Amino acid sequence: MDYSSEKEIRYKLEEKGINSETIDMAYDNITEDGEAEDPELKAALNFVRKKLGSKDTEELTYEERQKLMAAAFRKGFRQDSIKNALKLLIDT
């Protein structure tokens, strides 16, 4: 699950019978325990990299960028995570 959104992870855990209060507590512990970055941002970066393959981010057209963002939305990523992931990849 290197590129699963928080929403997708929560859904899978709830499907297995784990209540949302326990999931919230665990997620809070993960984000507080030395995580320098937002875990969803890391997952969004991995997702975008996988979708791009060997294509350079600077070569993306507006339509390609929109399709990439739409795919990430369907996967359950937050808009700010997607935009930050794209910005990080373009700036590097």
C-alpha cells in the first residue's frame, strides 16, 4: 500500500471491523511519531510517480495534468495532497 490514500486505508480498515475511533487514534499516533511529512503526501507522491512512469513532469500538458489529478481524486487523495505532490515533482 505505498500509494493508498488515508480515505482508502480507513475504508479498508472499517471493512475489517475496526471502528473509526481506533483508526483516528492510530492515524494521530502515526502523524505525531516523527513523521516529518504528511503520510498522505508521501502516498500521493508515490501514486503520481507510478502514474507518470518515465514521463517528465515538465512535459505534461494541461489535459494530462487534469487526468492525473482526476485519477488521484478517484483513488481518494485530498486536493491539497495532489497539488503539493505535483508541485514537489515539478520543482525537483
